[in-house]
Amino acid sequence: MSTMTDVKAAELGPSTLPELSAFSLCLDYINGFCRRGDKCTKGHEICAVPSSAPQAPLLVCQPNHLSLEPRYFPPGKSPFEDDGPGCLSSHGPRHDNDHVDIKDIRILPTTDEILSRRLPYMPKKDPYTRHHLPCGQQRLLDIHFRHLRYDSTESLIDACYHASQQLTRLVSEPQAFDYDDRMVTTRGFRYSLFRDIAFEEIVFNYQKGVTLRASFACPKGLRGRRLGPSKHLGEGMLVALIGLDGNDSLSTTFMEIYQRQTTEAMRPRTGNDLRASAVLNFADPGDVDAVRRLLYNAQGLLQERFVLVETPSALYSGFYWTLKQLQNQFKSEECLAFLSSIASSEAGASSEVSPPVYTNIDGFAYQLDALRIKGVQAGTDSLTLKPMDLLAYHQAKENFIDSLCRQTTLDRGQATALSENLCRGFAFTQGPPGTGKTYGLSKSFDTLTYSDNYRFLGVALAKVLLASRPQTSRKPILVVCMTNHALDSYLEDLRNAGMSKLARLGRGSKETWTQEYHLSAISSRMKRTTLERTSLKQSHNQIESLTTEGTSWCESLNAHVLSWPAVRDLLKSRYPSTLDRFALLERVDESSLSDIRLARKAGGFAFEFWCMGGDIKDIDRLLEKFSSMLGNSYGCMDGADNRGFHSRQRVLNSIVWNADFAAKPSGSPNGSGEVDIWQLSLKEREKLLRNWKEEIDPRNILDRTAEIHRRHHAAMSNKYKVYHDIDARCLEQRE
């Protein structure tokens, strides 16, 4: 009996949004914020914009199908293939993510990749073995990318394959609330499987864009408050939503946990202790099709049954950025450091480690006076080291080491290691515990202070390098440690040695004194340039505008009503005079950016007021609606900074004046056959809303929401780039 099923990777239809030329569109509007508004001569359309970035080539291969047999590799057989990736394989591509160039590979596995039962391609590190790239930098990057990606995602693939098999069985089984979420694959990977996923709410988050609150049948062992202190569904953890529809189409969407909610917290919603929930954001926010798919399911346009897969300690940020940097370096023409030593252009070639490039400058010498013992008389001569002299003459090296031992706290082994490190562009220091790699023992205890008694050999090396840097190229020194504790210890010794221009990257330190040295803290204290301030303000305006619009779309989807953006686009294309009646109330002083932002933040308040049956002449209720949609962001401020207060007053005065003008009768019906919307009764307005709703394709609303999410992600990327440039400038000023 065949165990192969008809289940294969699902295909999502194309977006309903038209694809327009970027030339005809307003770039400011696409980026998120155009202050010109309706008066802009360029198009303000929510449409598909052609991407300028190169797209990965489409792999043509036979679709893989789900098998009910266990996914395992026979004992004694290699779990890899080495006959080449993609089209270079003698059997053709293994799946739709089996690209030849690593820059085209999606970091997270695709559904077709999960379903593939062929062994993955894995190149060997031995330079004499077969590889589709010649020896050199790109081959090295290719090997490291594929090895690290396999180590990071193989457990995900195995768990998702096993979960897909479970899902095919759950579809035909009755719903069960008491179940065991603990699963083990044939290969021994453990994971948790949460059943009966339902999308409760769609939220547009300022940082993450579209997020979804998904509830699930909570296993008995995690009910009540027990989910809270458990390690399940922790913030930032990577999970997978696996869906199966009635056409045997399987989808996989990787998400990150943003927040979790226990069954006790969910009780007001569910009325029982059977369901918990988690707020999920997209692990790959640039995957618009994944956003569309889940929005379609949340609104019932697709009918997939989902399970949630959680693998223990799967932290997306733990491997994504390293793999992404390997891809970026693969595309870059910039050479890696120590390239001749770590990636020779010829197999088996042994290149001699040469001195650092900067030591080739005429007259260059390392300055070692900072290592001298206090009180030691050395005459007028400085303690210097010329690498070329030491490499050319053995006796010169011995004499220098003797001098270093006499004038510093280093013993002969440490002095030898220091001189060897300084004479080579690439070097290792090796030795058993207690030999002085970490601490250099003092020979002149009576003449030294406590901070001088114990001196890192690494600190000595750092002090020499800093003292010897040419004035024209004062680049900082990078130190990498395997653990946070080791880095903090080294940082403390640098600080005790008198170095103050330090910067610590990463937030894993448990030492409170390191906080002032964190890059984020140093960067926040640094004065920003005019360009940086302008770029950050522009990014904030873009993200704020897109978040406001995205929130309007999502709230209307949750309430199953028309949002103002959807109605606005319909009126703009078919009923422009009706649009003018709404837009009139939101017009403000075009010369004031703060007034424009304020009006945009409460955009659609006139439409919401109209839907409630509001009277245009009831100014108090109209202003109340505006204030409620605005929230507390622009409340009354104290005398220190009352610009927000004055901006709010100006906008309120504009609304009053606009409402007074709009209350004047415009004719019913007008010349275009449209009626004055403000003269309609509540029943007439509800009927008109139903007519408008029938004219709008529901898929189009969801596709527009996904496009707003994409633009929001692009705006956030631009903002992070500005901060990255600020951090880079900050590091240039560190030692």
C-alpha cells in the first residue's frame, strides 16, 4: 500500500492589486508620508510597486508530496548529497529553494523544501573535494552558509514534516481538548504541537506591522496560569503555522511570538479554561504572500486547518543575521579579512603569514612605552618594535624579547607571544592554563599598583596597537569572545588599564557597570548631525502614517465593517464629489507639518461620525469624535513644550470652520446624480454603506492591507539603516 499522499505545497493566487509604474506614483506616498496630500500631482495609489531589487530565479521542479512514512536516514549512510545544488544536481533541483547561489536561498525553509525527501546538498570543507565553485572567498562563504543553515533549520524541517503528518490525521478526527502537545520525530527532535488554531484578531503594530492573535486548544498541563511560568511560547521564539485545506494543499508560515495569553486571561473571551492565545508577528515581514495567506484565512476567504509547531529554543535572531550577512558578503566584492590564510585560491596551497599591511610603511615601528614598568629607567630610547627587523634577524628578535622582559611585567613566554603577534597579520596564542595567556604575573610587585599586577596579555597587545596607529587611519579594534562573561572580564581589564573609549555590542551582560559602555547608550548620548535628525524625523512620520492607515484597515477587518481607507479609494475612483464632502472637514494649514500629521492621525473621523448618524451641525459631538480617534498622543502639554497643544487648537479651529462651510446645502441631488451625504437619514446611510461594500472586492481589501504592511516594513528598514549609520559613526570614535 502506498504511503504517499496528494498533499503538496499550496500556491496562492496573484494579488488583486494593479501593478503600476513607479514613475506615475508619488514616492513620498509609497514610503508612507506625503505632506501634499490630495493636491499632489503624482498618484496616491495602494498598488503593487515593481521592486528594484533583483529577484531570485524561479526554480522549475516537480512538486514534492507528503509521505506518511517516517522521515529518517538509513544507518551508515551519509545524510547529505554532494552532486551539486539545484540544476547542477544530476537529478535536478530537490525543491523550490535548492538554488545554486546562496544569495537566492530563503533562510527559512519553504513548504516544498520541508516536503522533499531527497537528501540535502552539503559541500565538504576539504578543498580537494568536488565543489561547484573554485577555491577562494565565495567557496568559503558558500560552505559556511550551507552548513550553518542546515544546523539551524534541520530541526525545524523535521518537526514541520512530522507535524504535517499529524495534521493529515487530525483533519479526519473529532476535535479533542485533552491532548498531549509533546511530540518526538523519528530522528529524535522534540517539539510541541498545539491544535485547533483560530485567528481571533488582526492588529497593526507600530514595530511589527500586521500581527495576529491566534488562539489554540490549550493542553491540560498548561491551563490556568501554568502557561505563564513555563518555557512555552516565550517572546521572540520562532514557531510555524502549518495549514491544510480541502484541496490537499499545505502551507507553512514562520512566525515569532510577540506575546502570549494564558487560559485564565482568555476566560473573559472564551468563558472557559480551554483556550490560550499568542500574538504572532511574521518572522519574514517582507514575505507579502505569507501575510496575504493568513489574512485570507482570518477573514474566511481560505479555509485551512492550522496547527502551531514550537521547537525548543528556536530563536530566529540567533541565526538569521549571521546567515544574512554571509549572503550579503557573497554578493559583495569586498574581500574578507585574512583571506589568504583562511581561503587560499589553490587547494593545498600554504601561504606564509605576512606582517600586517600597515607595517610596510617606511619607518613604521610599534610603540611599547605604555608597557614599561613604573620606575624602570630606560634612558632616552623609546621601547619600539620594527617587525621587518625581527623577521629578518633571529638575534634581533632574541635581543628584543630580553629587553621586553626587563622593562615590562611580561615573562619570556608572554613577551615572545606578544612579539610574534605583532609581527604577523594573522596569529594564534595557545597555551595551557596558568601560562599567562590571561594574566601576566608581576615581577616587580613593590613598584606596581594593584591594577598593574594583573595585566591581560590581550590588554598589552591592545595598548600597543592603539599607541602605534597612524593618525590618518585610527580604526577601532574589534574583540570577539565566546561568552558574555569573558567579554565583560576583558572589558574590565581594559578599563582598569586606563582605556575609556570602549563600546560593547550586545545586551547579554549581567554586569551593571557595563551599561554606560553599551553602544546604544553611547549612541544616544552622541550629538546627531542635521542629516541624521532629518532622516529620523522623516522615518518617524512615514511609520506613523502607515501605522495609522494599517490600524484603520485592521480594525475594520476585525469588526467586519468598511474602513475609511477602503471607502476613500472607492469614492475617489467613482464618487469624487462625495469624497470631497468628507475630505473637506479634514483640511488644515498646509504650511504646518505638525497640523498635517495631527489631521492624518485622526484621518476618517468625519466618515466615522457620519456612519454613527452624526449631524454636521453638531460641532461638539464632531470634535468629540475627532478627539477620541486622536487618542492621548496630543493632549494638553505643560509650558515646557506646548507645540502639540497649539497644533491641536489650530486643527480644532479648522474643523469648526470646515464644518460650518460644509453645513451649507449643496443640492440634493447634485449635478452628478449624487446626494448630499450629510442630509441622509441613518437608515439611508446604512443602505448606502451596504451598496459601497458590495462594490468592493473583499480580497482587494486584504491585499491592500498586506501592501500597507510591506510599505511599513520598508519604512522600518530605512529607519534601522539610519540608526545603523549613527552606530557606525559612533564606533569610528571609539578605540
